[in-house]
Amino acid sequence: MSLYRKTMFSILMQDGPFTTPDYLDTIPFSKMGRETVFSLKKYGEQTKYRVLRNQIFDLLDVRSYVEIKSLIGDASGRKEVSAKAYRLLGNMFGIKGSTGEVVATVSNYSRTADGVIRYLKDTVLSRFSSYIEMTNEVDALSNPVDLMLIMFDDRYHKKARFEAKRKLLLMSLAGSIDQRERETRIEAKFSEFLDFLNRYVWSPQGRIGELELSYLFSEHGNDDFSCQECAVLSLDEAKGLDLVKGQKLTLVKRRRFQSDERSVPIYVSIRKKPPEAKVLKLIRKGEENPAVAVDDELGLLGVLDSLADVKAFQAHLTRSAIAADSFMVLEDISDSLTTGKHHGKNAGSSKDTRMLKFFARLGGMRVEFIVHTNESYLNYIYQRGVAHDEYEVKRVFDSGAAELLFPQDIYHLDMTVARGQQLDWCRNQLEGEG
């Protein structure tokens, strides 16, 4: 959690000066006020407090906490303040258009913020969804002013006040990401990337979007459930197979590319990281600037039959870029397919993960490529300690993001226990028959 001390994420930490208290007390020189001042000095957060206080006052158009309390019960005043707040936020995030368009865009930030929590609720913390479910009143709101006023309204429970603060922070991150996407033309670049693949990379003998359905039939070891043997089967060959413990049948939908005179099959998953995933990545990294933390907005995962095919694909990419009248530079290359050594820097990553990873710069884009052989891909799915589903769980817990977003004194969830139980459940799902 020390990762978050020096960032704005510290406003969610329950063991610091920005803790959400059980009850609010805004009386001047109160015990709570004195404790807050002492805590600010202890953690050296006086400047951050002044910045946040001024931002709140400016957005709510007030000069004191007393005026905030008055605004809570003033419906017409809140309406005026909201109109001004939307205008200010629209200009800050560079949102063009009418007032209605600004409101709609900020509402999208609210949906992204809610989407982060729902994603965790449905995946990494699925076994504990009842613990972390959002308060209905906070879930229903998208107006930043209404959410901000909840933080100062003692009629709301501590959990609701914390969730209003959390939602505002997540909305702010979503706004920063949206602004950067508009500045970097990420939507247009994604379309250009797909066009590049279809025109220059995939075999012209196939129609756009044409896929060959095959299965990877694999045998997995008892010790770590790593892939011991793998064979590619057609749909007909896979029919009627009775799998036993340790066997897996994994569907792959493959395209083809031409390498010299050969037509080489490749399973491809192309992605544009959604806003919710980008927000969560910022939190895991403890980074407020999406330009620094989110460098894999465009990506391709490829799976080939052999190391020779992996090398052929890499060479084919660079030739395809030349055909598209662009030089291609490969950056940040990490090849644990051939070396067998992975030096992951991210929380929860495993040294046993094997893949070829690099960024390709071409045509004004920077695209992340992750390339596997069939065996390394199956380990990426199933192997104990390596499987991506396990990694998803571990990196949310081990980075401190889970504890930051769902502090134990509010959600009554021990993250150490939750991590172990979620990983056990994940392993049972991966190693089950099928």
C-alpha cells in the first residue's frame, strides 16, 4: 500500500489523514479536526490536503465546509452548481460540444467507474461479490456534484461516503484516459491496425474474418499442470473424445499468413484495452498519468505451432510493414520462449511464464505483440502459478489495489484470506475436466 502514499490514490486509504470516518464532525476545533491536522502533519500531506480542499471548494462554488452543509439541502443551488461544474469539467477534459454532450460524456466516466467495480465483482473477487456490492444510492448517481455532497452528508453511512469518494476518483481517471485517447486518436489507430493486418499480414487466399476451427488436445503433468504433450486436431478428430483427468481440449480459431511458399496457421486475439481495464491498470501501477502507465492500448496475441513458425511470423510482420510503406521497429523485446527466463516486473507475475513479447512501431502506431507456441499458450492458460487467470487474481491483490478499493474496516473482507480462496477456486476451474 506504500505505493499509493505519494499519489492522489492515498485519499482512499483508511490508515491515513483522508480516512472516511464513521461519523462526520465539521465543528471548528473539534476532536476530529485536531486529529486530522495531526495526521496530515504525520504523513506530510498538508499540501495535498490544501489542493484537494481548494478543488472541492472551486467545483462546489463555496468558500467553507459550512457552505457545503448548506448546499446539501438547497435543491436550486445544487442545480446551479451542477451546471457550472459540468462546464468546468468539460473544459478541463477538452470535451467539445453542447452542455448535453458534456453531461453524456461525464456520465460515461461514471459508467466506466462503476464498470471497474463490477469487473472485479464478477471476476477477481467473484466469490466475494456480496461483500463488495455497491451502495444503490451511489451506483445510481453520475453527477459529480451529487457524489461530492454525499461525502459531506452525515445522513449517509460510512460505506456510501467512501464509495462516493472512490467513484469520483475513478471517474477522474476515466476522464484522463478519455482525453488521452482523443489526443492520440486511438480509435482511428485501432481501425488502421486492423486494416494493416487484413491488407498486408493475413493470407489473401482467405476472406476477411475467415477462421479455421481447430482444437489443441493436450496432456498436463500432475506436479504443476504444465503441458507435456500437444496435438492439433480437426473438429472431426476431436468429436467423441472422452477426456480424462489431466487432459484438455482447447478451441483455437486460426487465420493464415504466407511465409515463403508455406501457408502458416496462427490463432490470433486482437484487442483494444477497454477503459475499465485501463483505469484498473493505473490503480495497480499507482500511476495517475495514463500516458505513463498504459502503453499497451493496441495489442495482438498470436499462437503458432512451433518456434520456427514464431520466427517466421516475426519476419513476416516486418516485411508486411515495408509492403505498407512503413518501416517497423521492434522495441522492448522480451523472449522467454527461447531463453526460458522471464523477468516480470509486475505484481503477481511468474518467472516461469514463457512468451515472446515486443512492441512494434509502424505507421504512427505502437502495438504490443505477445506470441506463443501451442505449448507455451496452453501453459499460459492452465499451468499452476503461470495461468493468466491466476495472474489476474494475484496482481490485483499483490499490487494493493484490492485493499485500496475495498478497505477491510468498511467491507469486512480479509484480503489475504480472499486471495487464497479465490486462487484455489480459480485452480479448480482450470483443472476441471474439459
